[in-house]
Amino acid sequence: MRLSVRTLALPAAALAAALSLTACQSSSDPDAAPAPTSASPRQTTAATPTTPATPTTTAPDPAPTTAPATTPATKPPKKTTAPTPADNGGNGDDTAPALTPCTAKNVKVVASKVSRPINHLALTVTNVGDRPCDAVGAPLVGFDQSQAPIRIVEESKPQAVVTLTPGESAYASLILTGEPGGDTHNMTVRTVKVNLTTDSMVTVPAPTGTYVDDGAAVSYWQRELADALQY
């Protein structure tokens, strides 16, 4: 009977020893588990410095590249507008309105005496139309049946063509005689032929006693009568 009791006691002691070893192993496992958690924060802190490196991208570089590209793009239009005046010859003649000459259809012409200077008549051309017309150059003047026009006083040429609106007038000085003396083929005339253009002529009566010779001349059309009678 004593033998059997000892045999049962020995397995109980062995069981207690096995349980104490298991407890030791289980207590060592929790200590190993936190080790990897402490390593993971170290890896996280190592990755953080890489993120601030991205803001240092050279973004301002494209800005200076686009700025010079837009500057030359605005210059070519200025160069294209510059040649425009050259096409007109540089004198503006192409942009000037076309002349509408005064003709027998739209004006009235009168030859009248003046008190001064002596031996002069005044030629008056008046726009009786409903549109402006231009008293171009000087009239070509003849008397009665004469074939050749009298001389034109070139120094009386105005700076610009005289444009007449409806109702306005222009004037030319008609010099009847030249310097006294010599054979001037003087004669008394009854009509004055006034060529306004090469294909438009008006014949008007001359004042009574109009006496002319080979020295007769006519001025250019002037805007004022006083300017015409200076010649």
C-alpha cells in the first residue's frame, strides 16, 4: 500500500513542474510582441522626411519661360500695320476724295465790271446744284470767235482746289489788256467763252465796252474776290 501512494505523488510533482515551465514561456511571449511595435514607429519617422522634399519642385521655372514667349507674339501685329501707309505712296493721295468738277450743268457763270483795278473783269462761278463741286484749276477763257485761250497767271495758283457747296461762289480775275504800246491787236468783244473743264464750256455776255488785246490773261479760281483781283 505505501508503494502505490508514492507512485501517484510523482506524476503530480511532474505535472506541477510542467505547468511552471509553460507559465514561463507564456510570460516571455508577451515581451516579444511589443518589440515589433517599437520598430514600426522608427520606420514611420524615417519615411516622413521624404514628404517635405516634394514642395521644393521647380514650379517657378515655367513662369519665366512663358513670359518671353508672349512678348514677341504681340510685336508682329505692329509690323503688319506699318506697311499700310507705304501702300498709299506715303502722301495720302489715295485716301483723298475724288474731285467732282463744277460744270455747266451745276454752276452759273457771270462776267462783271469792277472798279479797281482798271482793265479787269471779275468772273464769278456759283454752284446752283444740290451737291458740292470743285472749281478746278483756272478757266480757259476766249472771246467771241477766238480759237486760242488767253494766258493763265500761274502765280495765282491757290494751295488747294476751291470746293463749292450749293450756293457758294468762286472768283477769277480777267485781265483785259497787257502793257500799253506795241501792236497788241486790240478789239472790242461781246461774249466771253469760259471752259470750266475740257468738255464743259459756258458762253456769257461781256459787259458793254469790253476792250481786250493780246495781253489778256486770267487767274486761277479763288475763294475770295479780293484774292482774285490781286492779279
